[in-house]
Amino acid sequence: MASQEQIQSAAQIIKAGGLVAFPTETVYGLGADALNSIAVAKIFIEKERPSFDPLIVHISNIKEIEQLVKDFDSRINTLANAFWPGPLTIVLPKSDIVPHIATSGLPTVGIRMPRNEIALELIKASGCPIAAPSANKFGRISPTTAAHVRKQLTGVECVLDGGACEVGIESTVISLNPDGFVILREGFITQANLEKVIPKSKEEIANSPVASPGLLESHYSPEKPLFLVDINSMSRTEQLNYLCSNNRLPKGNGAFISFSGKLLPGFTLTEYLSKEGNLKEAAINLFGILHKLEDNPNIDFIVAETVPLEGIGRAIMDKLNKAAHRYKK
Ligand code: TXA
Ligand code: MG
């Protein structure tokens, strides 16, 4: 666990325009002073991230939001009271002090107050909002431990260790239309959670020029083929034949990722997102299992069981679909 001294020296790096990887409750982030264009540019270089994909700006106190947004929408307070600190990002019209590079030229900025103590301490000690994407190379698996960060971002010297992330998948990203919210990226906070607090917009699309440029079809990918299977829709015989009769699957040793606790015969290894279909547990385990299988030299390909499209299952399926995208017919 990062000590107070390590957090303080990480804050000095941020103040000096450098990069720090740090834990949040969702995934690890790669942070820089959000108001310093050159520091923010270093994030894009280190992540090999295309410049069209905007960053989330992290704050430690609701007061800090005033300087970042154009007008203070009163719904921010309602949402902040319900979900901050926590895994919700709100996209709002940005003020002039937020550099264009942080928002990829958009007139809006995504803002979030994380609830991880190390993250909050780091933002406070740095004395500035911190722009941070997930601390992985662009398109690869998101990190939920400090070791995952070190594996991909070898150029980042300061990685604050906060152990394994408590939530395990990224924040829900929303934008606000005049009549209510629109979900731009599914995450731990669900539509049902949000609807208890503010109405959902009747428009499906955000009332902003570009909805969410970072939402690509392929993302979160392990460096091995990944396929999805809905074993509940298969007969017992189909399940038994899956490995032999599926000519889409590569040769070699497969790993199966189970969600329901059920097994699919013929795999070299089985990992469990959950042993009994628990979605929260699955979210916590998802990226860690993908990293582990990516790193296992005895595994050639991965097959993952689909999860139900309900609650945070929507966010989990979003990640799985994107991770498997390259291998879809
Ligand atoms: O949980 C999280 O959100 C993590 C932790 C580190 O906070 N961060 C994260 O950042 O997942 P990143 O960069 O991997 O994903 C941020 C996504 C972008 O790809 C984009 O789709 C959306 O948030 N986003 C950010 N700013 C936006 C804006 N101004 N308008 C629309 N979408 C935006
Ligand atoms: Mg990311």
C-alpha cells in the first residue's frame, strides 16, 4: 500500500508536470495535472492513445468543479450527493481553463470524484484536478492492480499501489440533456440507480456535438483470441461438442471463463468470474482474469461465458463484446 510519503512525492511529480499511476475504486488511472497541456500530452504519448479520445478529469471536492465547467447545472449537486465520491463521470460544458488536449477538442469535459482514499489524497496534495484515463496501453486490458499497470506502462516511474480495485470496471459516463441524463458508457452505476435521482432523457443521444468519441468497437483486448459463448442456450450435447465442432476456435489450449459456475468440457483451464452468477463479483474479477490468461504461456485462446444484460451485467457485456470484437464473424 502506498505510504503518505509516497503520495506526497507523487503529488510533487504531478505539480512538476509529470505522470503518476494511481488506484481508484474502478480501475487504476494514469494521471497528470489536468490544467497543464504539456503534462496531459504525456498521457496520450505514454498510453499510445489517439488524440480524439477525451480524458476524465478527477476532483477531490465538489468545490473544484466550479472552475472546470461553464455554468453550474444544479443537477450536479443532486448527482454528487447521490453518487460522489464514486464511479460516476458527468460530461458537462467546459470552462476555458480546461485545455483542449484534455477534452480532445470537445466543448465538454467529463468530471468524476473517485472514492479511493489514495486517489483523493493525491488530488488534494497536488492542488489541481487530475486528468486520468485507465492506466493501460490504448485498446488493451484495463488495470485493476499496480502489477497490471507496470506490465503495460513500463515508462511510468511512479505507480502508487492501492491493492486490487474494489469495483473492477470503469465508471459510468453520463451526459445531461435538458430533460434528463443519457448514458454514454455503461458502468457500475446502472440506469436504474440513476433514475432514482434524476429522469432519463427521452432522447437516446446526448445533446452535444459528439456523444463519446472513445467508445470504439474494439477495446479491453487481451493479446490472445477471445470468444464469447452463451452456454445456457446450448443443449448438453452442444456443450460437449463445443470445442471439437466449433471451427472458429483456434488450435491449442483453451481457457474457459465461467460466470454461472458451470463448466464447458475440454478446456485446459477454467477461471471463474463468479461461482454462482454474481454480477458484482464478476465485475471485480473480469480484468484480473483476462490479465492472468493473457500472461499464461500455456493458454492459446480464451472462451468466456456471456452474462445477463441486466444491472451491471450491461457494463460487463460491453467490455466482453469489445474485448472479443476482433474475433467476431
Ligand atoms: O473509472 C474510470 O472512469 C477510469 C478511472 C481512472 O477514473 N477512467 C477511465 O478513463 O476509464 P478512460 O479514458 O479509459 O475512458 C474515458 C472515456 C472516454 O473514452 C470517453 O468515451 C468518455 O470517457 N469521455 C471522457 N470525456 C468525455 C467528453 N467530454 N465527452 C464524451 N465522452 C467523454
Ligand atoms: Mg480506458
